[in-house]
Amino acid sequence: MIHGSIPTYLDTADGGGFVDFVDPSYVQWRVSERDARHDPGAKADVCLIFTCTGTVRRVWDYPADWRTLPASDLLALSWRR
């Protein structure tokens, strides 16, 4: 993926899919929605997981259309709790 490009949405076998994007520091991120109903301390039934090499971020409050957000908005969303 080229820096500044539109995030890429990829379907998975379970239909959940994920989004890949590259931030301004050229770090590639993968975003996926996770069923958190069985996670200890879960704040909601589902969450978003942002992953890159050496980092994982979990976001509990996010818009339903998160897959359509531009990379800059996804990066800002990754800092929410």
C-alpha cells in the first residue's frame, strides 16, 4: 500500500473483514472488529483492534461505518479508548 492511499478493505472467510492503511510515518496498520463478549473487563460486546509491528490498540467507542473512514480518521480513531 502506498502512503496516503485510500485504506484497503479485505473480506475474510467469516465476513468480518479488515482494513489496512499506512500512517504518515509509513507504518502499516490493520484494523479489525472483534467479538469481546468473553473478554475479561470488556467495555462493550465488540471492539476495534488496531495492530502494527509491536503495537496493539483496542477501541471501544467507534462509528458503525469505520470501514469507510479515510486513513487519517482511522489513525485518530486508534487513539480513542
